[in-house]
Amino acid sequence: MRLLLVEDDELLGDGLRIGLKQAGYTVEWLKDGATADQALQQEQFDLVVLDLGLPRQSGLEVLKNLRKSGNAVPVLILTARDSVDDRVQGLDCGGDDYLVKPFDLDELCARLRALQRRHSGRVEPLIQHGELIVDPAAHKVSLAGDEINLSSSEFALLHYLLDNKGRVIPRNRLEEMLYGWEGEVESNALEVFIHHLRKKLGRDLIRTVRGVGYVIEK
């Protein structure tokens, strides 16, 4: 999943960037509201972690603009402000959840998984597709009861396609999700990951839509 982190505190932001990457997210980190506002208007993200106290433009303004544009991406608010009014205002402006600093990284990741789950219309924490079961929290995959070993990129790709079952995901969107701004994408890297997933999980699991992208059918 491609996640936009908007946090101006260097120490906290760097720690979150590292921790969220280790949790399997592709993290884009921005440090002011104006730049985040622009990025959200121009690019696609799967999740946003947004601080309220930002330079150049407040997190609340970023959130208001995001929702005015019709973008429904899940947003988790981070704030050092512990008053009820600030939390209520953030939620009423379009935030989906919040955490008050300081917080535990494990709780942040659990809340992000819950936001992903609700956004994709799932109720159960496990993703099941026939005999294939994916556990996003444990980063485990099983097929007909047998555990399947996947690389972090293979897992991220499978998780994303399953969360969007029935939708054809364009190739460039999948590459952005896997690599983000900083990653160097080899010309055939995506095809290699798809090939590995088909070899491990069945050749008919992922369908190629020529000239467009890939889909896992419902």
C-alpha cells in the first residue's frame, strides 16, 4: 500500500517512515501542508497519516481540500493537541481516525489496517479468495492450508490486488504502490513479481489485461 506521511517533526517523521516501511508500506514523507495538499491533488495514495500542526498550511486545511475534491482516501490524524474540540474538528473535517502523540507504532499499524479493511468493504481481518488466505497483520499467506513464502514485494502486490478484486489495476499504479517516489523500477520488475505469484499460487489467479494492467477476478 502506498502511504502519504505528512509530519514536520524530523525525529518522529523519520521513525515513522522507517517503522511503516518495515510494516510493508511504501511511504512518501512530506513535511509541510502546502506540499502535501499539492501531492494529494496530483497523485494517488491508499492511506494518509496527517499531522494537524504543519507549517505553510494546517493539516485541517489539507483535509478540507482533500474532501472537497471528492477524494475518499482514508486519513488518520496525528496530533499533539489533546483537547476534545481539536479531535472532533479533525473528524468532522473528514478524518477517519486519530491518534494523540505520543503513540505506539503497533497501534498505528493496527488502526491503518482497520482503515484499509473498511475502505475496501471487508469485515473480516483475513482476506480469503477460494482456498487462498492472506493475513495482513501477520504478513502470512496460505493456500489450501499450506503456508506460502512470499517476498515483501510479492506480498504487497497480492494484498493490493485482493483488496481491489474485480478492478483492473493499471501497471503504473502498481509500480507506484510498490516503489513510490524513491524506488528505481526495472522495466520488467512487475512482470517478474506477477510470474512468481502465479508460480506459487496458481497461473489463473491473476489475469493480465493487455495494455492496461492486472486483475484478480471476484
